[in-house]
Amino acid sequence: MTRRPTALEAAALYVALTLAMTWPLLTDLGGSLPGDLGDSLLNGYILSWGEKHLVAFLGGDLGAFSRWWQANIFHPAPYALAYSEHLFTEVVMALPVWLATHNVILAYNVVFLASMALSGLGMFLLVRELTGSAVAAFLAGLAFAFLPYRLSQIPHVQVMSSEWMPWTIYAFRRYFVTRRPAALVGALAALLAQQLACGYFLIYFTPLVASYLAWEVTARAQWRDMRLVGTLAALLLIDAMIVWPFLFPYLELRRLGFPPRTLEELVTFSADVWGYVTAPLVNRLWGSWLGLTPWPRAENELFGGAVLYLAAAVGCVEYTRMRWRESAKPLATTTAGRRTVYVLVVIASISCVALAVIVWGGGLRTSWLSVRDADRLVIALAMSAAGLLVVSPRLRAVVRVTTDLRPWALAVVVIAWTLSLGPMPRSHGRGLDVTGPYLFLFRHMPGFDGLRVPARLAMLVCFGLAVLAGYGLVALERAQKVTRWAAAIGLAILAETAVAPLELNDLWGDPGIRAPPPRVQPEAHAPQVYRYLAGLPAGTVVAEFPFGYPAWELRYVFYASVHQQRLVNGFSGGFPPRYVQAANLLQRPLTRPDEAWRCLLDNGVTTVVVHRGAYMNPDAADAVTGWLRAHGATSITTVREAEVLQIPAESGSGVK
């Protein structure tokens, strides 16, 4: 790659590479889902539900926005959508596809693919703006677009949708450089897009943006420019006002009794130090080596890529060397000062080595040496660093805030990495005998107690690394290396991030029950039973059996947007207490048949669907339908392997 790509050429390349990296999804965009048929089905339902309500809202039905939150799953629980992500940005992105086809699978896949292509293009624009190098920018965009970590999150389209991070910083940077209102409007749009794409990034990315704005204002010595500061404050206020209606349902759900996440959940879904060298098993290059050996665990495949790590390190080293050479100030002004510097450097070095032993090895304990107290080491390192800054004019000059974003990006990496370890940091499964700062945020900062996966801060770590990598690649370019070897570096990035051929429609299964059909269908070709339910009177409340098995619950949820009737079943990132009680009774209704029947009535069920093919043998299905008939239900139709039964009104059903 000797020629510098334009933004348009880069966009075309990112799109083409996205299609190649996710092959063979392109061959069946309207009928297959990437990865497994698990959380992607929930997200597909949310996307379809959102499209219908957004279309109604844009058509003049202003009440459609409030009804959007009253999703028809988990009946009779209020604000059912707020048990998961609302995916507003993804709904807006997919709207043209939805209007043209009404195919939610196609709409979902467009959003899925766009998350990678737009991530690459956004990082390209940002790094090119920061460095002036289109070649380095393209490679940095490539690394960010196809992160091994991003591709470990294939079923979680909301986590993959981090593409607006670089766009936000790029637009703000353009505003600081040009002071053009269009750049500020673009920054607000990109920030809102990121905040409304994923609740995690709303909480995690917003402070990052605030820190960036503070960095730029400080670097440009513009804190006294009241017009600039007031403009930025007004923009953040507008942002908060737009975001508020999307936060209110979650706060209302909390008011109604949905509890905060537990400390045990946070510990379970926090990053392990070794997670950052753990690759997803689907990774063709690293999966067989780094997918099993380091520390495989749920939400812990956080590897960013060897090229990303190395290029980011080059960026940091080159910055330190450059600033050191640029500073003409002495290391210290007196002999005592120089001696103090040397002592503090020794203390800091010993602390760093000891911390590395703790972080990567979980600690060291022998008969003559024990290295486990991370708290004291962190304090010693912080105090020695502060002392160095006090006594050394040259070091103060090196760390001075400038418009070069490498120190800011490095701070993003370090802080996000530290927080991703959660409230009780671990290395290879062993506790590090230190309390993580995330615990303070969990207990005292609004919003943090609603998030259960601190490990998703890894996306911010990778964002910061990609910015640093862009600078590092520019340093190689100046050494006349990157232009010559750009193609090789690009191929290395693609090779170490490859997952093609991508697995499609991978089935979830539940013990004791048959797996659902191997594919799902868009609305026009949905199973006949759901089209039948759509024709039942308004006010119908449906329960589907087998009840409470995640693989089947996800199918019921996916098709709930087809029939639009209220559904007692559900699946989400959280579960209403009433649903949990129902699942305990209805998963095995014959164990306590009278209580299970009463549960149906208490939840207002009027119609029951029994998927006979889901049971291991016909006798099990007959037992369930027999239980229903024994309590007064009557069969009204059979659609293929699904029998539909009606609960008579005189049974006294009603929500209590």
C-alpha cells in the first residue's frame, strides 16, 4: 500500500473487508443470523419491536414512544423492554431496510455489518486528523474494526456497536480546530448515537468524552474563553435532555422494585487480567492457542490483537522519546534533587516490577519473599511518581498537556483496563488482594449498579489502544517502514482477527428438551402458529410451552413482534420476579398441577400454545395438554406441531 487512501476509498475497503471477514453471511443476509441463535434473537425482537413503534411515532402517533417500553413479553410486568437494551440507535440505522423489506433478519445483519465498517472508517478519520497519515489511519481503523474482542461479541450487537466512539472524538477535534458549528452538531449526533446504542457505553463512554473535552480546553489554554466553555456546557446539557427520556423507564423499573445488580454478578462478569491475552475460540489464528490456555471464561475473551498491542507500545515509546528530546530543562536543578530523582526512580521501578508480578502471576510467596500487597505498591508508585513531578522540571515538561492525544489515550487505556477488572481484581482466577476502584463506582455513581459486565470496558481499552497504534504506525512511517510494509501489516491484522467462515445460526439447546428448529424466519415467513395468533382478538394473553427453557423462550420472544399479543414468556438481561416465579411452576407443570394452573390464571393467560415437537416423546406433550384440558382448557386448532388451547373466561383468569 504505497498510495494514500481517501476517506471514500477507505470506506469502500472497510465494507468489502467486512463482507469478506464475515463470509458466508453475505450469501444469506435475509435468512441467517451470525453466531448463535441466543441473544441475537432477543436483539432481533427488540429491533423489530422498535421499528414498528418508531414508524408509528414518525407517522404522528406520539404515544408510540411510551408504548415502546411496554414490550409485549413478560406480561404483566410493566416496562418490559427496560429489562434489556433499547437499541434505539440500531433501530434508527436499520429503519430504511425495515421500511423496504420488513425483514428483521436483514435489518439486523445490516446493523451488525455496519458496526465493523463504521468502526474502521471512524478510526481512520480520527487518526488521520490527529497524525495527517492516511496509511497509518487506515491500518488503525482496520485493527479497531476487526478486533478479536469485537468478534467475540457477535451475539451482542449492542457491544459491537462501538463505532460512534471514534466519530465522536473526531467531530469534537474538528470543532476545536475549525470552530465550525457543523462539526459541533456532528459531535452531538455521534455522541447521542453511541449513548443510545448501548447502555454500557452510555455509562462508560460519556465520562471519557468529558475528559477529552477537558483535555482539549486545557491543552489549548482556553478555560477563560467563556464562549467556548459555555458552548460545550450547553451541548452537554442538550445531550442530557435528549438522553433523559431513554433513562426514565430504567429508573422507573428500579422504583417498582427491580433490584440493582449484585456484587456476585459483577465479580463473575469482570475481566481477568489474563483475559486480555485470551482470544475467542472462533478466531482462526489465535483461537487454538490463546482461546483455551490463558483464562477462558464468559465475557473474558478480551484479546485486542498482537499488532494493536505492539503498535500502541511503539506510539507510547516514540512519544516519550520525542518529548524527552524536546525538553531542554534539566532533570533536576540541584545535586540533592538529582539524588532524589534517582531514589524515586528506583522505588517506582521496584513497585512496577512487583505490581507486574502480582497482576500477571497473582502474587509471589516463598519462604524468604512475599509479594502480594498490591494496595501498598500502588500507593508507593503513585507517591514516587508525584515526587518525581515535584522535583524534576524535565519530567513536568514531558507530561505537560498538549494537543497530542497520546497521554489522554494512554490514560483511557489504563483507567478502563483497571475498571474492567471489577470490584475484586483477579489474575488467572486468583484474587489480587486489592479492592478495585470499580467497587466505589458501583456503590456511589448512578447507573453503575445496573450494569453486570465490567469486562465490557475492554472496548474502551481497545479504543484507546487503536488511537495509540495510529501514532505508533506514523512513527514507523516516518522511519520509512510503514509505507513499505503497510500491506504486510494490514494482512497481519486481518490474519490474526479472521473468523471466516463465520458460524451462522448456531443453536442453543436445553437438557431434557429438543432443540428448536435450526433457523428463524422473517415476519412474512414466520411459523403459521404465530400468524394465527396475530389474528386473535386484542387482549389475548399467550403462554407457550415448554415454558422457561432459554432456547425456546428466545424463539417465543423473537416471534412475539410478529403476533403482537401479550406474552407471559420472555427472555432478557434481567427477569421480572413474577416471571421467575412462573418459570419455577410452569417449567414442570405436572409437579404441582393446581399451582401451575393458578399461575396461568393469575397472569391473565387466555391462550396456550403447546409446541409438541419440542418434547422428547409424544407422551410428554400429551401429558401437558392433558393437564390443561383437565382444568378446563379446550383445543381450538393445531398448526403443524403446535396445538393452540383456549382457557375459558369462566375460569376466573385475571392478573392479580
